[in-house]
Amino acid sequence: MSLLVASVAVPRPVRRLFTYSVPPALAPRCRPGVRVIVPFGRSLLTGYLLDVHESGKDRGTSPPLKPIEEVLDSEPVLDAQVLELTRFAADYYVSSLGEMIRSALPGMKARVEKVVSMTAAGRAALGGGGGVLLDASLPRIASDPLAREILGVVAEFTSAHGAALRLPDLKRRVGPRFKPALLERLRRGSLVEVTEIATSSGLRPRLEEHALLRESEEAPRGSRRKRLLDVLAGHGGTMPVAELLRLAGAPRAALRSLEAAGRVSIEGVESPRRPASLEMALEPRVPVTPTPDQARAIETIREALESRSFSPFLLHGVTGSGKTEIYLRAIEAAVASGRRALYLVPEIGLTPLLARRMRSRFGEVLALLHSGLTDGERYDEWRRIRDGRVDVVLGARSAVFAPIPGLGLIVVDEEHDASYKQEEHPRYNGRDLAILRGKLAKAVVILGSATPSMETFLQARRGRYRMLSLPGRIGSAGLPRVERVDMRREFQEVGRETILSRRLIAGLEERLRRGEQSLVLLNRRGFSTFVLCRSCGEQVQCRQCSIPMTLHLRRKRLNCHYCDDSRPVPSACPICGSAHLHFGGTGTERLEEVLKTALPGARVARLDRDTARGRGAVESLLMHVERGEVDILLGTQMIAKGHDFPNVTLVGVVAADALLALPDFRAGERAFQLLAQVAGRSGRGDRAGEVIVQAYYADHHAIRHACDHDYAGFAARELTFRRAMNYPPYAALAVLLVKGRVFERAREDAGGIARTLRGLAGRRIQVLGPAPAPLERLRGDYRVQILVKAPNRKDLQATVADTLQALDRIKLNVENLVIDIDPMSTL
Ligand code: ADP
Ligand code: ZN
Ligand code: ZN
């Protein structure tokens, strides 16, 4: 007799599928693409069923296959295209398919709960009536009083209810003395069993109670009941219960008695959760006539849409050239041709005004997908998308996996932005997957930017992406004038170190007088960026990371910006005890004070991760700026992201050279992009803009070219450097990072991995390291890394995949190995 078995992908770092048996009762629901609960090791996991087939083997294979525990969905959550995309992505990033699918379905995880039950040994340990008659074969823990109490609670519950006790209930019954470690010792001593059960699929449509009027001749008794029926009849015979009670001013009991009398029935009606950001005020649409450059780009895209074949574009337009209008018209064209569109942005939270504009333009057929949504909101939006009820999806990187039927267009706005890269497992890049998705869907893909990444730019230069250019700004004012201030000279002339140059202060004062707005960029949060002991010369570092701690004055704490650990401000050096501490370096918090002191009366606002905490904080801050209630907005790179404030005519950059301090091959590119982007916020209205860039070392080519609005010059220079150093986009790069609590151990493991790699790598593949990563320690883990460079990505992926397989064979522990294909940085 043959057996029905299923292949399941599990969200664990293993690069293979697992086979489970399908219990007959679940067989009808085991369709490819549904989520299932499966036992895995000692726990239960949400896995993804990919395939069901008859196993040729007889029953009784050894060891027997474990069965699928539960099927979570009645309909597949993965359609063929999304499944293929995750398959490709898992291969591309040499990661596990299950983990990739989990990334594709954010928030769609079943809730799994631990339950505790008794074992025979446990009952024996408790003895007949709680006596201390202890068997010598029992573990020592059985005599611990608190452990016995825990056992007692479990035993009592089990015998009373015939079921296992939920862990939270056990904790509640034992009270504050409950210790997880004790339970773990009981489990290891086989006195109790701790297992997991799935309690819910984690996803449910929200139901709202509706009252429904039933036919009847009989007149109701009681005035409140009569009022209820009148209101209900007045609303066409059905309405939400809450509203009915409110309007009729009647208590629930009155409704219940009507229900009992058969006059009214109450049923659950689905009521979708809507993202709060979709409930915003709409803005009137101001129709614009495309400029000739815009019109040309739109026409080309329209033709590509008609061809219904994969057509990738790079839309390279300077800041303020009207790229957004092109995206929106392209979307309208796609929708008009009966297809759907996906619009990806780096961080929706930073572009609330775009969401509002899209909402005004597309109305109900727009869906939003990003990490700021609750799981319920996201699930409801996801279902609206899957069911084809929306035409346009606006989302962050994981929306590249959205189940959009008939996808015809993908827009990747600010394609150079590092936020497209997921910096946790699995490390995929949403922009690169957008290209792949476009291929699968035969769609038009527009990658847009004023400062394209070197990767995308080279693809366009090689003719793989078609280039669309918008060389000029909308309006007559043109690009802003940029001035560099040499802070070395400033120091000599002023005779002391200053944060704001005289030139920048004068510029800000001028804007205040004219009622115009200014932005000031400083890409470091906090007050002081380091604390130095004047006696021993040591910096106060994070206990978990090799990173100096930042002083946050308002919170009165030192904070690590990498692991978020914090501690009180020390009054003495933690190393030598000296009281001579120096708080150095300037972050945005100090800059805010400096600005307020230098420009009394100015309305200054700060935007950085500290002020952006809390739902809606960024949106309301940006609204204040838009309404002209802020004179000077200062902040980190968050102020550079795509904002369109026509009244901003001055942008100041403090410490431009600090952007170049990172020891990473992309440091120059990132600095150029940030400077060009922030400069692009100036002079977007009718008045010409100005930019003042302060730096001690302003001659770096990234700063020079950004100040000259010279993307082509920068790209030429940067690409020459990348080619000479054999870095992307000329080489395919991977970082293999080994983490560990003990440095020697991490280095040893990395050594083993590097040896395996070198053994497998062909002549054309370079293996560098292992070496301590520039960020040597992070969250308590030492980090040792290996760089792999290959002439192309296929060779790179094959080498890394072969290495993983070989490591599996020699059983080298790779639990703490992070694989990063196309890394954003090598820190
Ligand atoms: P980019 O994204 O290229 O930086 P935007 O799309 O934000 O630029 O456009 C800059 C400004 O120009 C916006 O305020 C936009 O509304 C306006 N704009 C765009 N196209 C036109 C047009 N054809 N006519 C008039 N104004 C336009
Ligand atoms: Zn010291
Ligand atoms: Zn830290």
C-alpha cells in the first residue's frame, strides 16, 4: 500500500525540503501553496506545502515519517508566480526556501503555544499523597520544593481536565516565583513533557456583528425593542450591532431578547481592517501637463506596456525633474490596459505625502503594504490584493512578493536606496527581485533615481536596461547653487572650533527674514557622538559592540546605535576611574541646541530616529513643515528622502566628510547619493535654491561631484575605482560572516569555511580572509568574515552553495554563518 506524502519547506536555515506523511483526514486540504503545521525537532513550525504525491515505498519506512499536524489555509497563500520568485530568490541568495517564503508572507505565522503535561515518572515523583517517598532513580530536581509545587499544579490540572496545561496558565497559577529554568530541569529529568501546539492560524478576517431584521407579524413588546426594530428597518434591515445600539439608545439585553424571539438574527460580517494611512485627508488633484521630456518617457513606457514583454528601464532624472508624475502616469496606463501595478518605495513611513497623493489619485483600488501595519491590517490588504480587488499596490521591499494577479508594471522608486536590502536573514534586495518578478510577469520595470546605484547604471550603459533621462528640473529655477565651506579655514579665521560656519548662519538668517525654509543635515543622532577619558585616553564603548557609545542628553543616557543597549551617563571613566571625561563630537541633538542658540526665535524641528518614534510622528512632523510651521528642519538622512517642500530654499550640510568615514567600498557612493539627494531638496519651487556644504576635507571626489551636480563625472570616477579594485558591479561579491561569543572559536570556524571555499573555488574566484570584520563585535558576538569575489554571480552562487554542502558533509557547525550575496556593505 502506498502512502501519501508531502514536501514541505520550513523556515529554518536548511537548504532542502522535508517530507511528511499526510493523514487521511487532512488529505483533501493538502494543496500545494497552503501553510501547514509540522513537527520539526522538538517544536512545531509553520511550513509551506509545495507538493503532495504517493510515496512508492510501503508503509513502515524507518524511521517513520512524521505527519503533518494541521493545515492552516483553505486556499493556497502562494500563487505560482510568487512561489517561483521565492524559489529563485532562495537559490540566488543561497538561502533556505522556507525562510524566503516566510519573508514573502510577513505576519502570516501560526501562533504556537507551549503546553505542559505529566509523565509517568512525574507522577511517581509526586508520590501517592504528596509524601516525600523518593525513588533513588528519580532526578534530584524532584526533591526541590518549588519544582514539586510546579509538578503538583500540572498534575492537578491534568487529572481535572484530562488535558495539558498551557504554559502561560502554569505561570499564572504558580505566581511570581515561577522559574523557566526549573521547568526546563523537570523536562530534562523527564518528569514533565513540554510540547507545542498550534493555537490559531494567526490570520483571521475580522468579523463585525451585524443585526438582521427577520420577517414577523407580531408587534414587539416594550418601547426599547420597538425602537431597535424601527432603527434597523430604517437602515434597510441590516446594520452593525454597535451602531444599532447607539442609535436606538438601547442596551444589548433588549437586542438579545429580540434575537430570542426570532425577530432579529445576529451574524458575523467581514469588516476589513484598513491601514490608518489610507484613512487620510485627500488632496485635490492639480492636473499638470507633462514637459516634453516627461512626455517622451511616458510614451516609451506606454509602448513597452503594450508589448506585454519584460522591459526594464532606468529612469534617471535629476532631483525635482518630475519622476513621480511619470510613475503615476505609467501606473494609470498599466491599469487602463487591464493590468495591475506595484510601486515600491524604500520606506513608506518617510513618504506619507506620497501615500496621500496616491490615495487621492487611485482611491479604493490602492493597497498599502509595509511593516508599519498591524498583522491584521496587512493580512486584509494582502487578501484584497490576492483577490484582485485592487489595481495598485504601494509597498516597501517585501511587497515585491505581493500576490498581484495580472501584474504589468513595477516601479522601484529611489532604486539606489539601501533600505531595499533586507539586513536580516534572508538578505535579499527588493530592487533586484523586482527585476526578476518583472521577468516572470512579462512586466515593465522602472528603476528610478537621481543618483542610480553603480550596478543599475552599468546595466543601463551596457544596454540591458533602457535609459530614460530627465536632465532638467521642472520650472525655471533650475538646480540649486552649491557652495563648499572649508572648515579648516573657518577654524583659522574664527580662532575656535565651531559647528556652524558663519556662511551657513548668514544663509539661515536670510531665509528667516524672507520667510523661507531651510533644511540642515547632520547624519549622526544623539548629543555627543563619543565619550573620551582624558586620563587614559579610552573611549567608552558598548559592552556588546565595538562601537563608541553616544550621549543622549534629554534621556540622560549613553546609547549604542547598533544594539540599542544603554546605560546611565558615567561620572568617572569605567576603565581607570578618572573623573575627567570629555564628551566629544556633535550629533543632531546638540545641533538642535546650537541652532536654537544661534538663531533665537527660529522655529526649529528635528527629524531623526529619536524623534520619529511612535506611530504617525514622522507624518505629523512633515505636515508641520509642509504647512510652513517650521523654519528649520534639521536631521539625519531621513530629511533627504524624496520630500518635496517648495518653500525650502536653503540646505545646509554639517560634516559632509563624516559620511566618508566608513571603511567600506560603497562609502563614496553612499556619500555622493546622500549629498545629491539632500541638495535636491533645495529650490524645488519657483525660487532658486542654495546649498552650503561644510567639511574639513571637501576634496573627495564624492563631495566634489555632488556639489557640481555631476552624476556622470562621479559615476565615471567611481566605476574606474571599482574596476581597479575588482569590486561590484565588476565582480560579484559575497560576504560570509561567522559570528560567535568566543573570538577564537569564530575565527577557527571561519578558517575551516575559508579552506573549504578555497578548495572548491576555481582559479577565477578570489577568497579573501578570514579577517575580523570592521565592526568586530556586535550584540556580544565577535564577527569574522570572508569575502568572495567572482567574475559573475552564477559562479559565485555555485561556489557558495557547494561550500555549504561540503560543510554539511564534514559537519562543520554553520549555525552562526551569515551569507550575504550582493552585500550592501562589508562592515
Ligand atoms: P522628483 O521625484 O524627480 O524629485 P517630483 O516628481 O517630486 O520630482 O516633482 C517635483 C515637483 O514638480 C513636484 O512638486 C511635482 O508636483 C511638480 N511637477 C512634476 N511634473 C510637473 C509638470 N509637468 N508640470 C508642473 N509641475 C510638475
Ligand atoms: Zn580612563
Ligand atoms: Zn551595542
